[in-house]
Amino acid sequence: MTKRQREILDIMAEHQDDEDGEIVQDGLLAYIGAIRISARSIWALIRLAAISEDEFRGGCRRYRINETGLRLLSGETTPDEMRAFFARARRKNEEDYESGLS
């Protein structure tokens, strides 16, 4: 996880209960509070399962930190552990798919 991704999660965790804790994305433009962030950062946090789409309102996607994101911040889970988990799940899904074809 990059320093910037950690900063974004820190802001989201600090403001979990208000609008300053959500990422608002309109196309390639995205903000958390008044801070502009890149769509690339959003996708990286989604790939780590650290944020979840909250709702689509006013033509914008909105994301909030989830339990995994909080665990990443606290050190209970590491990004490498999350990537390994998803790799195992992907392999299992592929195996299940292939066994269903025979």
C-alpha cells in the first residue's frame, strides 16, 4: 500500500460517520472532503478490498472504508495477505469453473 493510499484510508477512518469520510467520484475526478484524489488510488483500494461502493447519488459514485480497510490500517491484515487471499480465491473459482465444464 502506498503512502497516499494509507493517507486516504486514514482520512476515511477518522471521518467514518460523516460525509468527509467518503470518496465522491464523478468520472475521473474524485474527492475525499476537499482533497482531490486519483481514480487510480480508488481502484488500488478496491483491489485491496479496503473500500466499498456506498451508493450512487447525484450522478456520482461514493465509497466508504470497510472492515478490511480498518484492519489494514490497524496492521491486523497486510496488503500482501489480501493479495494472497484473492489469488487463492481466483484459483479456486477457476478450478470450480473448469470442473463444471467436464
